[in-house]
Amino acid sequence: MEQELALMQEIMDKIRNVDKLPSYEEAEKLLHFLEDRSHRDYNQRGWFGFCREHGIHNVYNTEFIDALADEIRRLNDSPIVEICAGDGKLSHQLRKRGVDIKPTDDYSGRLSKEGLVERLSHKRALEKYEPRVVLAAWIPHQVIRFDVLDYPTVRYFIDIGESTWMPCGICDKWDRIYLENLDEYSICRLDY
């Protein structure tokens, strides 16, 4: 049991650390561990509580980041901007894989890290960088999505999070592609 607890703590540390990533298998193992009722004495908060406590919406893992980097490279377009980047882990890990991306956030969520994430609202980031590719994960408001979709330089918008937000009127203007290879490795706070 002690060995298992130590392993779970190691995985939690990888999830919370901007410089580290768990594997998909490790993240899934932690999710099941935190949801297992026999471990409730160790951790009362469960998976959702762990994610909420640490401001985690999506658990980035090696396989997910590799698949996302491949998708971005396939687009073969730039500049690339991440809006609402929070702590900057997503962009930081993509940069490690050779993706030239600018992480931006307005710092309203208190997760942003000085030096990793440029302090810019999504509108200012669009104006400053005139991106062709915009990346966002679990952004807070639909209005932000519409600002991105309406921005004249944006050709691609990779929106990680809930997939049902786009109303039919927007569908006529944009082609919507579901990235199955990303979804295969996606683990979010709602997966409990």
C-alpha cells in the first residue's frame, strides 16, 4: 500500500508541475485510484476534487501533447497563439516539442506564471500577434470563442474542452473537425 501511495503522489506531482508530464496510463491510474472507494480514507476529495483544488481542467499527458504537436505541425501555419493559457503548461510542453507558440492570459484565473505566460487578454493577443492558429483549453466564455472565430487572420482554432458549444449558424462559416487522436488521450476533470 505504501508503494502505491508513493506512486500516486509521484503522478500527482507530475500533473501539477509545468515541467513534467505523466503518461496517459499514469493519469488514468490516478483517476481510478482517487475514485476507488477503498482509498477514501487516503483521499476524500476524489478525482474532481483533486482537479478543482489544483485548477486542473485537462490533465496533459505525454501522448496527448505529442498528438497535439503533430496536429499543429500538420497545419503548417503560423503564428500560433494560446489564449487563456493559465499556468502555461500546454504551451510550455508544446515548445519542448518544437512548436513555436505564444502563451497568453489575462491573469484573472490566478494560475498564470510570470515568465511563462504573457499577460494579455484574448483580444489583445489576437491584435498583437495576428495569429493564423489559435489554441485554447477550457476557455471560460463563448464570447471569447466568437471573438477568435471572427478575427480575420485566424484560419485554425483548436478548442480543447466541451465539444457541443458551437451553434449551427457558426457551423456554416467554419469547418469543424473532431480530432480523434487527441480525444483518445484526453483526460479531464469531468472524467470521474
